[in-house]
Amino acid sequence: MPSPASAPAIDVVGLRKSFGDNEVLKGVTFDVGRGEIFALLGSNGAGKTTTVNICSTLLRPDAGTASLSGHDVVARPEEVRRAISLTGQFAAVDEVLTGRENLELIARLRRVPGPRTVATGLLAQFGLTDAADRRAATYSGGMKRRLDIAMSLVGSPEIIFLDEPTTGLDPEARIEVWRTVKGLASSGTTILLTTQYLEEAEQLADRIAILHGGTIIANGTLSELKTMFPPAKVEYVEKQPTLEEIFLAIIGTKEAN
Amino acid sequence: MLRDTSTLTGRLMKQILRSPDTIITVAITPIAIFLLFRYVFGGAIETGGANYTNYLLPGILLITIASSVAYTALRIFNDTSKGITARLGTMPISRSAVLWSHVLTSLVSNAVTAVLVVGIAFAMGFRPEASVLDWLAALGVLTLFTLALTWMSVIPGLTATTMEGAGAFSYPLIFLPFLSSAFAPTESMPGPVRWFAENQPVTSVVETLRALFEGRPAGDEIWVALAWIAGVGGLCYVLALRTYRRKV
Ligand SMILES: Nc1ncnc2c1ncn2[C@@H]1O[C@H](COP(=O)(O)OP(=O)(O)O)[C@@H](O)[C@H]1O
Ligand SMILES: [Mg+2]
């Protein structure tokens, strides 16, 4: 939890967004403290990307507000862009350029001094040193994703969005990316990641919010979410419920109402 | 803004230098059309005594430009579908730099292709009588024409859902010169076709370039051509920026 004196890294209140008559977000509210890793969990089409796009200034909300590091996304997009970095749902790397050139490009655009040194450091941090001077087109899915995340770290933005960072990756590459994200946690960067995988949220996040039917239906630490598990089922459960069971239980109760 | 534009243009120029075949591919069809008309149909077309290579070159250059801007649409489509446009849109950089980098890249690659085509034209008997001023004017008209079509190409590049869709806008553009005075005088065409040919923008641009290359005064034709280019280009520029703001 952020101290009351400092604004939360991400503060989203009553966000609404429709595409035509498809009402995707119906009042989404959550906040993320500085240095926290926050997972937005939801099935395909739940509105995770829509939420991330609003928070990263790509999309305007119909109603509600989103503040990033204290700056409103609609009123002060320039300040927001200075504080954030987006790793979208698909690895946004220039495949014709080498890994190094991709990193140096972002460093130049962000006016980071010493683009070459910055690139060298990130390539080493992400295990891409050997592939540094190969075109990104030759990289595996996991390597592209790592390069993509590395590009988001150039210039050390305060807040990083990772939209489904492991979707489409094989299990080995997924574990590589998990290791990368866990490594970021120690650097004090705020991370908002979205995922369809309960296990992923469980592995990476300090706090998890479940986005379903256009609203956040649950929000808390893993142990807090576990206590929301309906007591009726506790009788025959001796083991800890998995997040999957919690998720299904919460959605089940909501939809029964 | 200038610094971001030049950084991003550098990225796109690297892409082109690493697959220089695209510059040649762009020129192949126009050159084939050039050869076909010059050596196969040319004898049957009555142009009033003018050197037929001179006569053809302006239209061939316009076809080359129309083919080439399709690649700008493809590059923008590729950036957009890969998420690069979105990534750049969330960075603290100049908004317009992203699109201008594509537009400048188009101008540079068109210049290279145009030099190639004009070189071949000389080999085929192109004998201009243009003064330095005429050449500069022709260069200016070609540059503005390229600029207008490039801004047009930005729109499908940003909105298309498939690769084919992104490039499709160029087919009618490539076809337009055939319904103009680019290959044969409009006097030889039947009524409605002739009316269309005489009133569509390509004819005025072709006539302007033809006059400039031959060192004749371009007359009112140049103003008609510039008005078309400014009108179409201005409209496409506004629509392209609007589309970009809506998308990013
Ligand atoms: N630009 C758009 N235009 C129309 N519908 C959209 C657009 N973006 C997303 N949607 C719709 O909004 C819903 C939520 O999409 P999205 O935010 O991408 O979900 P998620 O990322 O959770 O899978 C989906 O039904 C999707 O079809
Ligand atoms: Mg998504």
C-alpha cells in the first residue's frame, strides 16, 4: 500500500469504455502502489488491453479517470508518457534491425545519454549479448519478448505495462520471461501486467485484480483472495485452494446472482 | 520534432538499405510498361510527331510513384500490426515525427527509383530540351506529387486489416495514367472517356511534365496540376493526421 503522502503509481477510478454498443469497461477502479507488481487477471476479451491502452494514453476513456504517477491521462498525456512504458500484447520489435539497434533506437528517442552503453547493459541483463548483432527476425519467440521488455526498460520509466507478456510462448520461454519480470521487481519499478493465466498472476504479482464482466470483481493479495473462497466448499478442501478455484468460485457466485 | 523525425527516418532507411531489391521491384512493372509502349504499341500511336520516349516518360514516372507509395502503406501497416506504432505512441516523442519519418523515407526511395527510370529512359532515346529551371520545376512537381500520394498511402497503412488491403489503394492510382494523355493523345478517345481523361488530375500533371522536359512553356496546365496536387494532398494530409490521432 502506498503511503498517503505519495500518489499511487496508478490510480484508476470508474473507468468506462464502449466500442459501439459493446460495453467493455463498466466502471473499473483499482490502484497500484509504487514498486508494486500488480496483475490484472481476466479471460480473453475481458477488457485487459482496453484498460492498459487507456492507462498508456492510446485510448480515451468514455468516463472515469486514470492517473499515472499523479498525471491524468487525458489532461496531461505528455507527462504520463514520460513516466510509463508499454510492452504490448505482441512483441513490438523492428525485425529488420538487430537487437542492439532496437535498443539504441529507443534510447535515442528517449534522449538517454550513451545509447550504446545502455544497449550493451540491457542486452547482458536479458541474456541477449550473443544475439546482439543479429536481426530480430532470427530471434525465437522468447528472445523477441525479452528484447521487447528490455526496450521498455530503456530510460528506466517509473511504470511498466506488460500486456499478456507470455501469451503465445512455449513453457520454457514463459519461464524465462517470468524470471525477467521477477528480476524487475527488485529494481523498484511499478509493473502492471495482464494475464489470462492464474498461475502467472500467482507467480509474479504482489496483488491481483480480477476483471470480469466489465468490473473488478476481486482485488487483493493471493492470501486475501483465498479467504474469499466460499466457505461452503471448505468442508472437503484440506489443501489450499488454487487461484483457479478462487477465480471460478467468484465468477460462479457473481453469475449466479 | 526534427531530431525524433531523423532518428525514426534512420530506422526506415536501414530497413530499405537491407532489402534494396524493393526499390528495383517497384521499378520493374513501370519499366516493362515503358518498353511495351515504346517498342510494341508505339508505332501505332500518333502523337503528332513528338519523340515517343519523351512522350511516355511523364506517365511512366507517375506509375512508378504510385507503385512505390504502396510500399509506404505496407511499412506503416507492418509497424501498426506489430505494435510498433502503438509503442511509439506511448513514448515521450513528437506526435508527428512518426508519420513524417515514413513520408521522408518515401521521398528518398522515390528519388532513387526515379533516377533509375530516367536513366533507362535516356537509354531508350529520351532527349529532353529542358533548361535548368525547367528541370527544377519538374523536380518540384514530381516531389509534390509524391508527397500527396504518400500522405494518401498513410491512411490505408493505418486502417487496413490485411497486408493486401493496405496496398490495394494503389491499383486505381496505377491505372489512372492509362485513362489520361500519358500514352496517347486524348483526341483519339471516344466521348465520355475523353471527357474523363481531359479532366482528371493525371493529364494535367503529365502535360506539365512533358512541356517542362521539352523546354516548352507549361502554360496554365502547371497551375491546374498544382491545384490538383495541393487539393488532394492537403485533404489526404488532414485525413491521415486525423486517422493517426484516432488510432494512437
Ligand atoms: N478498437 C476496438 N474496436 C471495437 N471493439 C474492440 C476494440 N478493442 C477491443 N474491442 C473489444 O473489446 C473487448 C475487450 O477487448 P480487449 O480489451 O482486447 O480484451 P482482453 O485484452 O482482455 O482480451 C472485446 O470484445 C473486443 O472485441
Ligand atoms: Mg488483450
